[in-house]
Amino acid sequence: MGMVQARIGINQLDMGGWVRVYLGQGEPSGEIAPFLSHALNGWFRERPHLRLRLILPVTRNGNTVELHAWYEQILFSDQSPLAKPVPRTPGQPAAASKPVSQ
């Protein structure tokens, strides 16, 4: 017999100042907190200009079903017309630092 792998969809919704991480469809069958935490961690890894301030777990029947996380922006890009554009490769975050030339 082969192994059966259940797939769960985790959604992340940026609410502007806080993010909501929750199960995509259906009702959770057991504890999904590790999956929610992993998704939240990935969300912040993709946004290095944000700093996590607070996490609130939302529970139902003793199980964590959502995570709400508040953040602040700590890095702001220079939007002035005199700013030199920083070349970047596709997939690289916009807040990446310039390469150091020697």
C-alpha cells in the first residue's frame, strides 16, 4: 500500500499592518498550528523589510485555526526622482542591498 498524503491549503492575507494566516478550505481535522507557523515564517522571509511585532493565535475547540501577526515596516526605499535605480534579478526582493564593489 502506498502512503496517503493529505494536502492542506494555507492562505495568507495581508491586511496592511497585520497579516492573517488561516486554513484555505474546510474545517481543520487536528492541530494545524505547525503548518500555520511555517506559512507565517515563509511570508516574513519573503518580506525582509518588515519586522514582526506580535502574534495572536486564534483557537477553536482547543486547536489553533488561525494566526494573526502584526508587523511594522523597517526599511523604506528611496522614491525620490534623483534616486539611482538598483538593478535586481527576477525574484530578488526590492529591498535587497546593493552589491559591494571592490
